[in-house]
Amino acid sequence: CEILSSLPLQMSLYFNVYFFPFWWLVTVAILYLKYPALSDYYKFILVTIMILVSLTELIRLYLGYVGNLLEKVPELAGFWLLTLLPQLPVILFLLFNEGLQIHSLERAVHIIFAAFLSFQVVAAFFTLRRMVNTLATRFRLTEFHRLEEQHPGPGIPSPATGSGS
């Protein structure tokens, strides 16, 4: 029984769980400070992004923990997709859109969060690939043994017919 979960991915998830509340507090505080200076559409976009990132991050971290520690492919695939599609592009938007009047502290926490997400995308991909390959091999071996029990090779007595002695 080979352990398929990834220690670097798990460490990244662990630190991300503690970093996310800090990121959230800094982002909300700076949003509160710069909110009056933003245009109406940026106000709407930023509030929507904060709600989307908050909900997605909770689900994403849960799926990452369950998928990696319990070696469950569907949960880890969900974690990978939630990291790749909504989270990473949204953080990159917050990091590189100059119309948002980005504060230096805000830029620093976004860079750290983007680094977490980028590492997790890569680590989860390789962990998923290893898990799927191992599980497929186990399935093929189980099927092979099941077929071998049903149709034994020549000269090998079948358990149903006995040895005849």
C-alpha cells in the first residue's frame, strides 16, 4: 500500500488555511479605505469578488484536505478545478488591474496568495496524476485476478472441478 497523498501539497494547504483569514482581513480593510474613491463598477466588482473568493476558498480548502489526505480523486479534482478556474484568475485580476488603485500591502498579500495558488495547481496536478495512475493499475490488477480465478490456465486445476485424485 503506497501512500499517494502529497506532503508538499498538504503543507501548502495547511499554511493557506492560516493565511486566508489574514488575506481576507487586509483586503476588506483596504477595500473599506479606498471604497469612496472607486468608480461604481469597480465597487460592484470588488464586493462580488470578495464574496466569490470567500465562499470558493472555504470549499476549495475543504476539498483539498479531503482529497489529499483521504486519497479521493473526485475531491482532489474539484480542488484543482476550483483553484485553476475561479481563484487564480480572480487573484491575478486583483493583483494586476491598476484601475483598482492597489495599495502596497494589498499587492504584497495578493502576491503571496497567488504564489500559494500557483504552487497548489502544480502540486495537485501531479498528485492527481499519480493517484489516477495508481488506482487504474489497482483496478486492472483486480480485474486480472478476478478473470484468472474464473478461467485458470492449462494444467491448473479449477477450484470448481477439484484435482480428481
